[in-house]
Amino acid sequence: MSIVPQNHNQNAIITLMLWIILCIIAALTWSFSAFIDNFQTDVIFKGKTPQAMKVLNGPVYMLIAVTIGIIFRIQLPDMPLIGLLLLSGALNSIGALAYYQALKNEEATGAAIFYQLQPVLFLAFDFLIFGDTITPKQIFGFIIILLAPVIVVFSRRRAKSRRMALHAAALLVLYVIIATISAEISVRSSAGIDYKVVFVLYLFGRGLTDSILGFIPKYRKRHKYIMRTNPKPYVCTVILNQCLCAFADFVYRYGLVLGVAAIGSAITNAAELILTFALGIVLSIIWPNFGREKLYRHVIMAHVIAVILCVIGIIIIQ
């Protein structure tokens, strides 16, 4: 009589472990991807029009989306939902224009701290648009998270560096706002829909928009120049990065299906922040051209404090 409950408990423990492992794998993959973004922006494009990567990003994203769709034989939903999920991907693509511009003046660790504003914006949008309630505990979490980017910006001691950091901060905030709207559309419109369907349509919408933006003359011109002067690292890093991002997003969505979405989101956000910070230090020591973090004592301390604040804030909000 006790065998069934015991097996049930074992299955529950295995599912919980798998769920946590998937969330951490997604966080680690996104953390590594952030440094590829920095490498592409600073080294391959040398800070000049890195948005030109969209010329190549678009076809890669669409190819990945179609491949996943064929492998899992997904059934497309009704047209209105298809349109909303494509719009979700399109908004993320448009927001990435600000993200690439911000990377010219901000490192991966600093950018990752700004991403933690997304839970704050989620709750703010839900309160303002859908009338959801916000508790005093969540407001306290908001304040803690909002302090983190401020610390990062004001860790720059020189006036010029601080101005550049403020400019990057404004672009990153814009990117996070657009990404949050994209995620809200995806989450609110796809209740009860298979996560694989949502992912494929979102990814295809992002790839299609990247391809359209890739026809902007200055992006196309810069893309052609890089293809002539530095084609191998450009093509290889783009394909690798988009595959990593797609893998992380897919694993993350599957992890949320297995567990509690709010807790999974908190674990992933906190883990991504910690892992990005740790990778930044390690990679900048063993491979400075790739890690590209400023390892000054005051900068590291500012990032340590900001990471701790973000992790505490994320836990409080969730």
C-alpha cells in the first residue's frame, strides 16, 4: 500500500530537481551569451553599428524556429493568436536595437543588472493595466532592485564615463520596457497554449523583424563590410549565439511548465545575475578580449552590492 505514495514522492522530487536544473542551465547559457554579445559589439564591430548583426540574426532565428516547429510537429493556433505571438517577437527584435547600442558603453555584468528591472515592470504593468494588486512587500522589493542600477551608474568616477553610463542606462531601460511589453503580450495571450507553439511563433516573429530591419541601408552596408573583412568570427559567433539563446529560452519555458512559474522566474533571474558576475571576472582574467569587464576594485564592489540587492529584491517580489 505504501509503494504508490513512495513512487509518487520520488517522481515529484525528480521533477523538482529537473525543473531547478533546467532553470539554472538557462541562466548559465544566457550569462555566457551576454559575453558573446559584448565580444561581437566591441571586437568584431568595434562599436560601430552593431545592430547590423540583424542582417544575419534574422535568417538564423527563422531557421531555428522552422526546425523546432518541424521536429515537434506543432499545430498553429488561430490567426489572432498567431499575430499576437509574432508581435511579441517583433517587439523584442525592435528593443534589441537599443540593447546593442547600450553595449557600446556598458559591460555584460552591468547590463544584466538592468535586466532585473523586468519583474518590477511586470508588476507595475499588471497593476496599471490589469488592476492587479501590489503588496507593501513587493514595493519594498521594487525599491531594493531600483537601487542596483543607480549604484552601477554612479560607480563610474569620471564625469565622462558617468555620462556614457547614464546614456547606456537609458537605452537598457528602454530595452527592458519593450521586452516586458513583449513578454506581457506573450503570457497574456497564450494561456493554455503549448509552450513549444508559443516559442516557435515568438522566435519566428523576432527573426522576421530582424530580417526586415536588416534592409536598413546603414545596417546592410556595415554587414557587407564585416563580411569582407572579418567573416569567419562574425558568422560563427552569430550562429552560436542565436542557437544558445534559442536553447536557453526553450529550456527555460519547459522548466516553467514543470514547476511554479513565479519561483522558476526568480531562480533563473537570480542565478543569471550571479553567474554573469562570476563569469565576467573569470573570463576577463583568463580571456580579457572576451570577458571585457573592468576589474577595478571600486567597480567590482559596486557590482557585488548591486547583484546582492537584485537577488534580495527578486526573492522579495516573488
